[in-house]
Amino acid sequence: MTALDTAPTTTPLSVAMREGSMSEHEQAEHAGFTTDLMAGKINALGYLHYLEGLRTVYRALEKVGRELATTSPVDGIHDTQLERSSALDADIDYWAARAGVAAGSHSSPAAEAYAARIEATVDNPARYAAHHYTRYLGDLSGGLAIGRILARTYELDADGEGLSFYRFEQIEKPKVYKDGYRAALDALPVTAEQRDEIVTEVKAAFGCNQAFFVELGENLAAYQR
């Protein structure tokens, strides 16, 4: 793709993605399960089911990401340092033992639908970039805050077992990394049509997140601490 193919615009892509999905983002953040998790009201079983759903999502995200790693525009943002699957596996084992249940015993139709949405982007790298942004930039922002809350709630060492998902061992300064990530997004050589597709897919990704949280919220009675 040449410079002539890029979309002339005064709005950086990262800003268009954030502003274009603000409503969907806020709805996902205020789902019942999310609110209780941030308030330290979710027990070990609820948190385990949350992690197991995330593992379904991240396995799809990272599988497709590796397939598209050298394909524009994914090549501008792909970074294996961000991958979370191994961390999720470790945390799931920890929380399954803490909850007294077998790991992998819970299934989430909402997470499976989310994963299928990501898998469908293998033929549309621009749409995949939207999911990459939604998940990983979220992990480096609100995700880190959740990790600190969980450490306090469950009296855990933030650097110990059970919270691997929130540790990015190879990223020393998350803010610096996020600034660089946004700059990389803004530099992606995408067309006007691709920009629109990316913003649309970011909105869809937050919709998938909300559906996942709503599903978890249906079991809040069993998840209360």
C-alpha cells in the first residue's frame, strides 16, 4: 500500500476509535458484574468464570494475531509481549483451586460468540486491529486497576500467584507503551473505508464485552462474596 492509498483526515485513528466507541465502552464498564468486580464483591468462583471466558477470547485473539502478524495494518501493532493466554492459564489453575472446582468446567456462550467474531476477522486485518486495540489497550489501562483492586480484595501479592493476567513482565512503563501504541495506530496506512471498518468493529468489540458481562451478571447471586 502506498501513501496515495491512505485516508486524508485530521482526526487521528486512535482518537476516532476512542470517540466512536465511547457509548459502547461506557455501557460495558457499567454492567452489573463489572461494577461488583471493581467493588471487590465477586468471589473466587465468579472471578474464575470471568477468567475462563477471557481465555476463550484471548486464544482466538492471539491465534488470529499470529496469522496476521506480517499483514498490513496488523504488522504495525502486533507484539507478542502483549499476549495473555499463558498468564490466564496460570491464573485459572490458581483460582480453580481456590474456588474448589475443576478448571475448565465452565463454558460461556457469550465468550464463544466473542471469539468467533474475532476469528472471522482473519480475512479482514483492519477489523482484527480493532479487537487488538480494544483488548490490549484496555489491559494496560483499566485492567491494571482491576489487578490492584483484586490484590487488596483477596489480600494477594500483586507479584504473586493469581494475578499473572495483570502483569506485563516485559513492559516496564505501561503509559509510555500505550502512548507508543496509539502513535502506531495513527501511523497505520489505512484507507478511509478501513478506518470506518475499524471504528465499527471497535463498537462491536465493546458490544461483545458487554454481552459477556451481562451473561456473568446472570449468576451474580452465586458470585457474591
